[in-house]
Amino acid sequence: MPPKVSTNFSDLLAFSGPGPERINGRLAMIGFVSALGVELANGQDLLTQISNGGLTLFVGTSVVLTLASLVPLFKGVRAESKSSGLMTSDAELWNGRFAMLGLIALGFTEFVQDLLAFSGPGPERINGRLAMIGFVSALGVELANGQDLFTQISNGGLTLFVGTSVVLTLASLVPLFKGVRAESKSNGLMTSDAELWNGRLAMLGLVALGFTEFVKGTPLV
């Protein structure tokens, strides 16, 4: 005799219960396919769809699908008992997990793509800030202990650069996500244009430093 399954509401919707992940997965599958379909049909991105009535449709679909998923659970019927063929209960769970990840990735990518577009407000400014820090740091280390740029990189400099890149990129993106641009905080000598030009010069300087030391085979300073 198969073990009796609980039909208690709190058990069904517990974090490890049979309801939440399966229901969320079904919603994600519908949402992901719908979002891609609308994008292909009229070019609206996910955030535009949400603001143009998509949120209301999502809430309505969530209510209907949640109720439809709970009815068999209250009757003691589990998805596992109806599992057969290719679309097993495990396959449904994994498809739902992938759909949840896909939906998050779709929204995040579309949210940041304008900021990180080639002509957007992010890439050149972030690269310029990294170049300024890198150029000054490289020259400072050369003056301090005579190590050229490539020796610095091989002696742990690459790890420091990657860590600095991550921190500086996140720090630069936070105000952009809030709609704050560098131009709006521009005043005095260090205007946003001055920062851009300093960054460009630092990028050129860093490349020139590395190239010169590579050709000479010795530190520049």
C-alpha cells in the first residue's frame, strides 16, 4: 500500500513541499515562452511588456495556474503518479528551473544592454576608470621596486586587476541602474568630459607602457 500523502495546505506550500517549485516552474515556462513570442512578434522587450499590461496578465495567469495546480494536490494526487513518457515529473521540474533562469537572464540582459552597449554610458567610462587606476598603479610599482608591467602581472597583478575590475564595474553600474549619469554630477575641473579624456589617455598610456617595455625588455622608469 503506497504511503499516504498529506493534503494539508501548509504542507503543500512548504518550501520543500510539492507545490511551490512546480508551480513557479510552470509559471516560468509560460512566462519565458510568452515573453520571447511577444518579442519576436512586435519587438517589445520584457520590461516594456510588463509595463504595457503584462503585469496584470501575469498576476491573472498566476492565480489561475496556482489554483489549477493545487486542486489535484488537495485530492492527494501528485505529479509523480502521472509521470510517463518523455515528460516525466522530473523533466517538468528541470524545464521549470531552466525557464526560471532563462526568464531572469532575459530580463537582466535587456535591462543592462543599453547601459553596456558600445555607445552606452557604461563601457568607455568604466574602461577609462580602470585604465587610470592601472596606469598610475603600474608606474607607482615601477618607481617603488623596478618591476616592469609584465613582471607585475605575473607576480599577482592579474588577480588584483580582475578583483579591481569587478568592484569598479559594480560601483560604476549602481548609479547607472538608478538613472544617475556622470554628466549630472559634473562640476569644477573634473567634469564628465574630463574624466572620459583622462580615461582615454590612460588607456593609450597603459598600452604604450606595455609595448615600450616589451620592445626594450626593461622597465621604462
